[in-house]
Amino acid sequence: MLRFNSMPPRVKGTSMRTLNVFRPVRLSRRLFLAAGALALTGIGIRATQANAVIGKAVEITGEVNRKQANLLEGLKAGASLMDHDFVTTGKESFAALELGEDTTLLLGSETELLIDTFIAGQGGTIELGTGQMIFDRPEGLAKIDLTVRTAFGMIGVRGTKFFAGPSRGPFAVFVEHGLVEVSGGGVTKQVGPGQGVEIAAPGAAPGEVTQWGEARIREAYASAGAR
């Protein structure tokens, strides 16, 4: 279920004779170099783990940027994605991102998205700051646990396709297939296939779950760059 919701000190009273047992140990150059290489290898392993590739940019339209740590750069198609990447799209700009091998995110114009953590086949947490997105994971695949944080509430998801973002004014969530839980203001609503729900303001409870018509679905998907 997806939830929307870093010479030892001399001891007083110890004789010099006693201290003499702490004779300096002579390390061979070979041993020293080996230890140094081991330490650097450990650092390299940690760096690799911290910057593991979790996906890639598939298609970019217009101005799309990615910020990793303090580095801001333009995001191009084929570029790798990592945990903690902060992706932003400009006006009339769109991005199609792939996480793992079978999860797709479509980002609409003027959208901000933080990939907090993601493990292929398991899930993770992403944060939608502004704008709209479509999460798409084909039916029939193993379920994953993903949480989408927004200013309006939390979305809990397991293997589904859904839209999240402004739709005809208010923030809304629409589910094409699968099931999501939309939580806000202490209230949780389950939204199933063909259904949508609105949240009027940050911190407010989600409204009534309703069936969406084809026209509204097309509008929502188009705002996230779906053709």
C-alpha cells in the first residue's frame, strides 16, 4: 500500500620502568601502505553506496535541473539518478524519470520533486513540493511500499498508477489502477481505480472520494506531460 501521507599519556603513579613496556612498534612500509589502501578502499565503498544509481532520466523537454548535495546542473536524457536528487522543471518543461527497471515518474511543468530514498522492487519515499506528477508501475508486478509526501498530506502506494497535483484548482489524487491511501488532517481515505479525491488546503482532510470523468483525467494527465 502506497502512503500519500558522520606515546599514550603517562599515568600518574606509574614508574618509568613500567612505561618502558610500551615500546614503539615499527611498522614496515609494506604494512603501512597496505593499511592505507584498505582504509581508502573502505572510503570508496561507502562513497559508492551513498551515491548508488537508482534510475535515469528517460526524456527531457525544456529546462529541467537536478541538484545533488550543493551541485546544480541541467538534467539530460540518459543521466543517472541517485537518492537525494532534487529535480525541478521550468515553465512548459517536462521530465520522464525511470526508477529501477519498471517504475516511471512523469513530472509536469514547474514541478519540484525530491527522491528521498528508493530501492528497486521495495519502495521508498519521495517528496512532491510543487506541481504535478504521475507515478506509473505496471499491473502484475510485485508490490512495493512507497510514501509520497506533499504539503497537503501523505500518499501511501503499492504498485499502482496515479496522478497527484493541482486539478481544476485544488490539489487532487486520481488512481487509474491499484489502490492508494490519502491522509491529511488526521483523516485517511482509500482511493481505488477510476476514483479521485481533493484536498482543499495544506493540513485539511481529504474530501469525498468520487469517480472522475474522462475529460478531467485527460486534463490531469496532460498537465504532467502524458500524451
